[in-house]
Amino acid sequence: MEYEFETLAVRSGIHRSQFNEHSDAVYLTSSFVFESAAQAAARFRGEEPGNIYARFTNPTVTSFQERLAALEGAEACVATSSGMSAILACAMGLLGAGDHIISSRSIFGSTVQLFGNIMKRFGVETSFVSASDVSEWEKAVKPNTRLFFVETPSNPLMELSDISALSEIARKAGAKLAVDNCFCTPAIQRPIELGADIVIHSATKYLDGQGRVLGGAVLGSNESMEGVKNFLRTAGPTMSAFNAWVFLKGMETLKIRMDAQSRAALEIAQWLESQPGIGRVYYPWLSSHPQHALAKRQQSSGGAIVSFEVEGGREAAWKVVDSTRMISITANLGDTKSTITHPATTTHGRISPEARAAAGIGEGLLRLAVGLESVEDIRKDLSRGLS
Ligand SMILES: *Cc1c(COP(=O)(O)O)cnc(C)c1O
């Protein structure tokens, strides 16, 4: 790597136009013109590089792809219209009928639906296993296993998956390991360096970091991105140029935001652990976290999300939520504004109470995504509902 992370976040992927603009330009155009009929033909035959149509390429989107690839240490990056379309493009680009996925059970709810219901209709079967118990992955391998899929840390219980260990099992099985790196971002965790083949992003979260636009990305080797790219230019869930420009700006401050929000989250997690009326606190950087050693190995900090149990079940948890005056009550996360969610009745509300209990998502559990406000103000806001 020629430059350090902080420099790449600000300087990589820039292609200045004839006007020599300093900040990244945004190219709002659906198509591109050719000098001649012969040039058009050469572009379509793939003999001459260059833009054709924004469903295939756009210079602002290309800048986004190059910058994120530099930050993740990936050969190639494909931008998508949302995090979910990144996961869809990954599956459609790499899998076919008769293939098998092994996925962590502790993944984003829509990803469970995509694998468990939609991909299943097209002949792709998924086995859901424990995020943290590597032996379950080994046992689930079949001759047709092509993809391992994890999200680490998981939502909302901050369970970790050992990326290096899983990558070895995947390699032996002839499968690719994909990691949804949404919670950590490359500022905290770089899955490819740890052995993963593919990295997935919901750019909607911390890459933007300010809750403005939707987008996603799939990253990996040129070879594994070939099918993903093909799916995207054919099926169309591409990233808009405007959104790519917002993400380019977001990535410039990614490291300082993640550092500051992680520092604040650790302070809040430690404070919560000392409060009466609070049960378990789930945060990878706490020494009480059962996978603290693994967290220190694969992450550079704990991230911005803290989950905790309020004693007294749903009533007590809702009281904390409803007593806040500043923290936003929303299911989203990855913002400079702190957000609070009651998973059992929102993000995980569609799961049966038995499955929820089995997953450890109790009625007293709250998920806090710590933003950039003063730690003291966040503490005060949470204290209002804690008795
Ligand atoms: C939000 C989220 C997604 C989906 O991203 P969208 O941009 O909302 O489509 C996928 N994975 C994780 C971990 C997420 O938090």
C-alpha cells in the first residue's frame, strides 16, 4: 500500500476532469457520447475502455468503487443501489441452482429472508448455523457448498465470528467466505487481510455516516467480481452517481468518525455496566465480552454499537426509550446522531418469540448506536429512564 488508510480515504479514486476541480465532481448523466460510430462499436465490443451508459459505469461511481477498494485492500469493488442489492448481486453473481450456502444465523433480517425464502425458490439452499461456533460450519459443509456468509459483530448481540478460522474451512470446502462488514467498516476491520474472499457493505450506514442516502458494495478479487458485475449491468440495481458522491464525502471522515464513536461507545458501555438496573452489556471491547480476545485480534476498536439488558423486561426497556429527549428512536444505525432501538418489537419483531428467546434477544434488550454527541449528554439522556 503506497499510502496509509487516512490518506487513501481522502485522496484515492480521484479522476479530475478537464476543469481540474479540487473536490470530487458528480457526473449526473445517464449516457455518454462517442466520437464516432467506430468508437461506439469498439466500446460495446469491450476493446476500448470508457463509459457507455450509467447502468454499466459512471465516473463518480467508479471513484467510489476505487476508494472503497483501496480502504478494504480489495482488487475490485462493485457498487450497488443498497446493502441488500449488494447481497443479492453477490448471490446471483456467484451461485446457481443446486448450490448451497452456509450462513450465520445472526445476520440482518432481510438477508435471512433473501437466503431462506427467495434464493430457495431458485434452487439455492441455505443452512443457518451459529455465528461463533466454528464446528457447526465444519459439520454443515456439503459437496455443493459454494458460499459462507457472516456478519461480524452480529446485530444486536455483538457476537463475533472468527474470520481466519472460517476462511480456512471455506477454502477446504471449495467455497468463498463473504463478510458483511457494515458494523466495523474498513476503519476497524479488514476482512480480506484476515482471509475473507468477499466483503459486503451497506454503505447506507457508516460509509455515509450521516443518514442521507442508500447504497451498497461487493468487494473481492477481479475473478470473483466478474459475475457480480455482469449481474449488475444486466439486472440494474446500480448505485446512482449522486449517492456515490455522498459516499465519497462520507469516506473522507470515516476514520475520525469511527474512532470518536468507538471511544464514546466504550465509555458508555463501561458506564452502563456499573449502573443498577442494567443486566448484561454486549460490547466487544469490554473485558466481560466472551470473545474479547478475538475482538482484539480482528478489530482495531469496539465499534459504535452497544446493546444492553434492562432489568424488568419490555416495560422497563420501553421506559428507557420513551424517557429520552435527544437520542433518536429509530431502527436505523450508523449515524452521527445516536439512535436507540428495542429489537424484540422492531427489527426482530417478525421472528417467533421462541426463536427470539433461542437467539438471546430478550424483551429487556436495547440496542444503542452511539453518535457524535457529547458522551455526557448521551449518559444523561439514558439516565432519565433508568431507575
Ligand atoms: C442495513 C444493513 C443491511 C442492508 O442495507 P440497506 O442499505 O438497508 O439495504 C445489510 N447488512 C447489515 C449488517 C445492515 O445493518
